Amino acid sequence: MSTAAPAPAARLRRIAGKLLSAVLVLLVAASITFFVQLLLPGDRATVILNIRNGRDQQWPAEEIAAINHQFGFDRPLIVQYLDYLAGLLRGDLGTSYTEFRPVTAVIGAQLLPTVVLTVGALVVAWLIAVTVTLLTVRRGRILGGIGAAFEAFTASLPHYWVGMLLLVAFAVQIPIFPVIGGDTPAGTVLPVLTLAVPLSGFLGQVLREEFHKVLDQPFITTARTRGMSDAAVRLRHALRHAVLPGITLSGWALGALVSGSVIAESIYGRPGIGQVLVTAVNNRDVPTVAGIVLVVAAVYIVANVLVDLAYTLVDPRLRIS
């Protein structure tokens, strides 16, 4: 007769599997970013000299050789690759071609505003989606139709269009918020809404469908027969079960919001890694671009781990699965 493995051992195996998957994903992302920079047109040493001197020209062979030696471009490719991976293990993402300082310092100086923007957008998107769901699902055909139409409309909106509309409406026509607010609280409102409004449509569509299903479950009928009010049934029972698919979607959304921050930060002139990425791409600063790619990949991984934790908090039955 086989016996079930102890719960702690099962949890440890699950955690180890998650960590191994995370390491493999980061290894693949790091490998892709390393080899993609080799496929870009132009010699890397020439690109660095052009950036440093602010002009494009043919450089003497001795200057090219000096740059190749400084950055290790003259070593065998496999050695460069292994050194790159070893540097990642030490937290070294290389040196910026344009700022001539570690990429970790370049990204780290701008990371907090992006984190505030993306987390704030995710929270606001959830608040909008939950509010619309609670107020419109099973509230009659008119309210239900309005809620479904709102979700479909907002989900179809591109971030850039939403950002420009909010900027014109609430910073130019009705000057409630600053046009360029930096990372001040007032200057964060419109960028957060730019990312949150389209995401709320996606979350709302998932919540609406699941909410309909949950309201037909027997335990909802039991709660109503015990005299529980409609609001209590929706908040304490239906919503708790309906949010699970939305939590799954949030894992993808958190990484997508980091990518979408490029648009919001560009429209509103906010600091953040989005602005750093735009500058790095324009200047062909490959190490900085590669570093941001790895940061985004890490965000996706962390988001998936947080999704698993959120699942167990919302539904304790999943803790033993």
C-alpha cells in the first residue's frame, strides 16, 4: 500500500520545482539577450566609440583593439558567454555603453518609479473590475449590458490612446493634474489610469463570466436560505471564488504592465526603466537593453510565484494540492 507524502515534503518539492523553472527561464532569457547582440549590424567596438565621441566614423585599428580588449570582445565567444553568465550570478549586468557605469546602477536608479506605477495600476484595475462586477452582474439586463459593454470597450483601448485622452482631458482642458508630473503623487494618477483602464476590462470580463457561474452554485443558494443578504453573499462567498481566474490573469498582467510602462512614462515624462529603455534603444546601448529584458523576465517569474501564493490565500483547499 502506498502512502501519501508528508505535506511539508510535498511543499518543498513544489518550491524546488518552481525555483528550478525560474532559473531555467532566466538562463534562456539571458542566453537570448547575449546572442541577439551579436546578430546586430555593426562592430560592437565601433558602436561604443561612436557613442562615446558622438559621431559615426571609421576608427583606427589600435582604438578598436583597445575597446575590444577592455570589454573582452577579443576573447573566444564561448568564454564571453560564460563570463556573461558568471557576471549575472554576481549581479553584474555589464557596463552601459552610453553612461559608462554598471547597468545595475542605471536600472536601479529608475526602478522604483516603475514599480510604483505598475503595482498602482494593477491595484486600480482590480478595484475597477470588482466594482463593475459587483454592481452589474445579475442586476438586470440593462445594468448587465452596461457592465459587459464597459468591459469590452475598455479592454479594446490601446494604452497610448488612453494616455493621450487623459492627458488632454485632465491636464490640458481641465488642469487638475500636471502635464509632466514626474514621480509626484499628483503626477502618478494619470499614468496609473493609463495602464489600469485597459487592464480592468480584461479582468472584468474574466470576473463576470466566473461570477455568473459561482452565483448558480449550491453553496450560494444555501447561504441565501440562511438569511444572508445579497451584498454579503456576493462579497463573502461569490467574489472569493470568482477571483481565481483573475488572479491567474494578474500574473501575466504584472509583467505586461512593466512593458506598458514604456508608453506611460514616455507620454507623461515620468522617470522609470521605460525611459531608460527608449534611450538605450535609440543609442544602441545593448547591455542596458539586455539588462531591462532580464528584469522584465524576472518580474514575470516573481509574478507567477505570487499568483501561486495568492491562490492558497484565497482558497485554502489548494494548500494541500
